[in-house]
Amino acid sequence: MSARIVDKVGALSRESGLKLDLGCGQTKRGPEYVGVDALDGPAVDIVGDVQEVLRALANESVEEIYASHFLEHVDDLEGLVDEFERVLVPSGRLQVVVPHFSNAYFYSDPTHRRPFGLYTFSYFAEDPILARRVPTYGHAARLRLERVRLNFRSAAEFRGRYRLKSALGRLVNAHRWLQELYEENLPWLVPCYELEYSLVKVA
């Protein structure tokens, strides 16, 4: 194990059954998840660089990976996806939440490395959902996109805006065609806050 990794719960020695919350920060998704973050905190079970932590795991040892507002901070997304594919068990799940490219707050954070749109994971995975075909640039996809959702929201203090954006989200996500219509034509008129992707390992 790298000296830069501190495994407080012995998770890296487990050969199966892991559920990871990557970049968990101060809270993690649930007690059954192993929180991974570069900065220590009450929710962090493994302190270290996420890619180094993943490299320390055995092949097909992880049942689920959850990452909320973390992937936008990553320089090497392609390398990280390769590690996801390696450590996930067949039928293991990858759940990702990231800012949408039209979220103005995305550009305020100097640690953000890349924007995301509906099709970002279509470049890495089988995509039976969205209409447009995009290249994988030689990447042999071992993930399948099962769901992508556009989340619209405002701060809870702005109740009127919050309700309006929630209603817009229900409409836009009612059909794949409406999602694509929105992203192609309307994001700068009504910005989207974030995207949720759900993927499964298929091979």
C-alpha cells in the first residue's frame, strides 16, 4: 500500500463486497459505503488520492461506486474510468453526479477540470438510451449507460424558483427526446444544475 494512503478500516484488504463513495468529503452516502477522500474527515475511511486507492484494489472487488460532485475535479477521467471497469464486479453499478456544463457555479470553482453533458459517458460506455451516436475513440466499453437525468434546482431559500425548476425537471426528464431538445437548444436560457448517470458493468 502506498505510504500516501491511510486505510482506517482495512477496506483495501477485502476481496469482495465493497461499496465506495469517492470524494465523499464530510458525509458519505450511507454506513455501508467506504468513504474515500484526499482530505481526512469524519466520513472518510480511506485517506488518499482516489486513483491510487483504486489501483490498490483487487480486480472485480467492488459492487458499487458512487461519486457525487467529484469527477469534475479529476484530470485523468479516461484513466479513472479504466479503473472503474477493472475493480467493478460484473453487473456492478456506477452512480455519478456532476455539475451540468450550463451551471454557472461550475466555472467559479478553480479546481474544476472539465464540464459534463448528457453524452459525456456515451464516449466511454455502451449507450442504448440517447439518440446520437458518438465515438469511443478505441475504448473497449465495459460499462452500459442505463439512465441519465438532468437535475434542475435553486437554493431552498428561493422557493418559487425551486418549485418552477423542479417542475421543469419533471418535464424534461419525462422523455429522452425532451432531454436532448433541452440540452441542444435551451441550457443557456434555463441552466441545469447537475447530471446523474447510472451505469452497469457488462463484461
